[in-house]
Amino acid sequence: MPKKSDEKLWRVIGIERSASTATLEPLVVPDSVELVADAGEAPPNLKASTAALDELVVVAEFRDAIYPGLVPTGKVERGGEKPFHTVINAENFHALETLLFTHRGRVDCIYIDPPYNTGARDWKYNNDYVEDDDLYRHSKWLAFMERRLLIAKELLNPADSVLIVTIDEKECLRLGLLLEQTFPDAKIQMISSVIKPGGTSRTKEFSRVDEYLYFLFIGNAELVRTNDNMLGVVAEEAVGIRESDLWEGMVRRGIGVVRSQRPKQFYPIFIDAGAGTGRIVSSGDPLPLSADRNSVEPPPGLTAVWPIKDDGTEGFWQLSPPGLKAARAQGTVRVGSFNDKTGQWRIQYMKAKKAKAVADGLVATLGKDEHGVVILDLQNSTLATESTPRTVWNKTSHDASTGGAGLLNKILPGRKFPFPKSLFAVEDSLRFFVAEKPQAVVIDFFAGSGTTAHAVMRLNKQDGGHRVSISVTNNEVSADEQAALRKKGLRPGDPDWERWGICERITNPRILAAITGKTPDGDPIKGDYKFTDEFPMSDGFEENVEFFTLSYEAPLRVASNREFAKIASLLWIRAGARGRRVDNISKGWDVADAYGVLADLDHTEDFLKAIAINDNVAVAYVVTDEDRLFESVAQELPDHVEPVRLYEAYLRNFEIESGRGSL
């Protein structure tokens, strides 16, 4: 009988039901990454054997189609109506292909910290560690990366998004060429970042203190300037300011900005546009997506101003109704000039940092005018210029020893993870691109210890954003721990093996602890967050997160429509990962907070009625193989609801052809 730790491939040639055993013969495969279905008879020196049925693990051939599902494994809710962050335990190639259904072309930022290919048994290719003397080490790494980057390209928003990749000197040159080849239209910059000021000891070589970050600007992506030049030196001296330095239009600009993205920020502002300068009097409630703005009657004598872009399309305000109320009280929002292009009055406001500078007295004022707007004393005001960040970063907060390993040890006492990134370094990298995207989607498919998700939560706390992260990591056990576990007769899949994996021991507990403010043992996390904002780590975050494991479903069960529960989470994630999830469609249909599912077209009328009374529904999934029936339902949906067809065999929507490439 094969040993418990035997990972060779065997073919079952017979099953003894009474004894619950199977007779096996070795599966002979050529020296290739591809497994063939019929490899011929085994050589005579390889003999058949028997094994207990419950000891066998079924594997798919290389070119077999696989059907993924998501199995929920836990969640924490502290964020109220905020969308959920997602953590997926999976091989990231399959997870990325699955995410093409949920997020194709919709991702704002991908941040990855891939294996650096140091030869130190830090990553596997086709289930084998790549050693430093492997003649194909670099080509294997490039093939591994290219397959994932090609899918990442499909996930990123082509109009405005960014890809961030960290690397060190081992593969930085090859990675640069690969990125240029894969993203020929992107603008690429490489940053050098000091992550270990003490240096790495190397005999007869320079002591290395930094690593590199590639930033790929896709479409119209551009960084948001801050007052930090990232060099760790004092920024330029403060200079005099002008009106235009402080005031800007309150209509959100940019390609792809539409009303349906932020329905709660599409509302009328009522102004008195009489003689002299206009005055904001009040505002109305957010208008349902199904309602026409022309149906709103302003109060007598007032004019309704809507967030209309220069091209005439409906956008949304930068401020929510509560944000507008706060700005009016502070005097940092006003009526500007009339816009002939849109037929609307311009509404101007001060962004949070500039409004704070006014409130803190850094910008001098002479009180407020008759409309409650601050009167600026520009002659006696100075404001630090928004320094352009440099291509060399040297910040104390980016030290991986303190902001990475040291911080992780406070969150997960006694649990080690090799070379975690500084939380604040990741946070700074993301801020340049999502600071003005409070609902950005950020993916990390080499999630490791979960630093990227943690950084997104910190950014949300700083400005009240609803950004969401999707973290993908496997449950790989380190090489040293694997050796010890195999000596105990354990193998992958055993509970006592899996609990030592990255996802179960590090990633999930770290994200859970960050939100709750408590260690896995239930103790309050000791210490404070530093730098951009300081507060006790034990406070946690007002965020929601759900944890999943990617599953692989049997074709026969897929064909017989018995696996809806396995794709329910994917439908929910595609619709925004918020509110109630539709986990059961036994009654033929259901409509939740953000989406609906119609499985039995005999219930179409009830389904459409439920959709019509819920303005928050953004997606309607219709299960049918008939184009005509799907189109008939789609035509009856409100304009703001996206129709998506699901085949009768639900999981076939997510079929992954393994032949796309080796892992």
C-alpha cells in the first residue's frame, strides 16, 4: 500500500467494495508539465498496489475542465452597511480566472508582492520547489508570472487603474521587460524604496537596504499629490496661495463617472440665484435611479442644481448629503459661476485637507460672508505646496522590521511569517491612486500575511471610504514545517496539516484581528498605529470581511444543477459584496439588497415587481439557456439594473479550462 505521504500519481484499475480498497498501478507520464490521460502500461519494475479508498485523493488531468465554487468559512461584521472585504483561500491562478466573472474590467488597483525567486525554497512551480541551481529557474518564474499578469490585465479598469508590483534585484530586470510586453500601452515607473535601513549583510558586496516597486499607470490613471515627497526630508517651504488653490468643482470628474456608481450622491442642491452671488439654501434627498431629475420641483423662488458633467451626462457630487451639511456649517462650499455647457450653476467646495487647513487657521480668514461662506485672507495666508513624490522613498514608516514583522507580532503573537511588508509602506503606495476613489476595488493575489487588506481598511478609516479589498492566498505550509509534519505521517488536506498553512494560520487571523482589535487568543492588541493617524490597535476597524475557500465541483453535479450554493457567493461578490446574499433559489427566484436571481421564468412577474420597488438592486441574474427568454426579461428591467445570464448548469458560467497554461 502507498505510504500516507506518497504524492505520485496512480491509476485506479479496480475497486474492492467489501474491503473498501482500490487496486492501483503507477501512472506513467513523460518528462513534461502536461499529464496525458493514457500514458500506456507501467514498466515491469513498477508494480501495482492497493490502498484504502478514504486515503485516495482525486486529481484532474491537465486539460480537464474544472468548475470552481466558493465555500464560506467565516466572517466578521463591524461595518454596518459597508461592503465586505473578501479573502479567498485558493491557488491564485484559478482564483484569478474565477474573478474574471465578478470583476472583469472593474478593478481600480492591483497590488502584489510575488515570490522574489531567490532560490531559497520560497515558491513552487508545478508543486516542486525551485532551487537556486535550477537551470530553468528564471524562465519558470517568468512563465509563472506572465500567466497571472495576463489575467490581471483583464481585471483592471482599462480607463483608469494601476498595477503595483514589488520586487528585488533577483528578477527586477526580467520583470520590467515582462511588464512592458504585457502592458504595452501603460506608463511604467520604477521606485526604489528603503525597507531595511540597517542593511542586509552580504560578504564582499554592498549592503542592500532597498527593494523596487513597479507602478503601471493604465488609461488615464494619475497619482494624487500629497505634501509628502517620500524622501524623508522636509518638503518645500510654504508659499502664498490663490483662490484656485483652495476651491474646486464639486461634480466628480473623470471617464466612467456615472450616476449609478454613487446613487446616494445624486441629489439636488437648491440655491437662490438672484442678484449678486448665489446662495445655497438647502438640498434634497438622493434621487432613486429609476426617477428622472426633471420630476423634482424646487421650492418656490429657488433653483435646483444637479451634478451634471460637462458632456451633459449625469454624474454625482463629491460630497454626500451629510458631507454637504458639514461643509455648509464650516463655510467651505459655495455657489460659483453659471456653466453654459451644462445649464447648471457650478457648486464649489474645499477638499478635506484644505478645509482642515482653514479650520486649523493655517489659511487665514476674515469671518464669513452673508451666505455663510468663509472669507479668505489670502494676503496673510501661506500653504505648503503639494510636493511631487520622488522616485526614491526613504521613510521611517516603511521599515519592514518595525512596520512589518514587529507589527505582525503584536497582532499575532508567536506566529512567524517571512518578510512581511510594512503596513504603512503598502498604505502609502495605495494612497497615491485611491485617495480620491472612496469606493475603489483593490486586489492582491499574493496576499501573504494580509497587509494589503489591512492597508485598505486604514485608508477607509482616514477618510470614511468604502473601499473593498479582495485577497487571494493559498494555504501553503513552509518547507521546514512540511518536513516535520510528514514525519508525523500527515499530508496536505489533513486538518492537522492545514492549520499550519499561510491562510489559516496567518492571513485570516491577521485580518480578523485587525478588525476586532483582538489577538487570536482574545486579548486586546497592544500598541498604537503610528504615522498618518495614531490610535490604539485594540480599537479595530468598522469593516466587514468574509472568508472563502475555492472549491472544485464535479461535472455531473454541475450538469444536474445541484451546485447553486457554491456559486451564490460569486453572484453576491459580483453585485458588490454588500447586504444579504441569495443562498437558496428553491422557490424559483429571490431579490436581496443589491441583486436578484430568477431561476424559474414562470415567476418572472413576481421577480420584476420585487426588482422595481428596490432602487438599490444593481444586477439581475437570469437562469436560462434561451437567448429569446433572457432578452425578454432584460427588456423589462429598470435601466439601472444590469442583466446577467446564467446557464441552466450554473457552474458552467465559471468553467476553467486548465489547458490555458501550467500553473
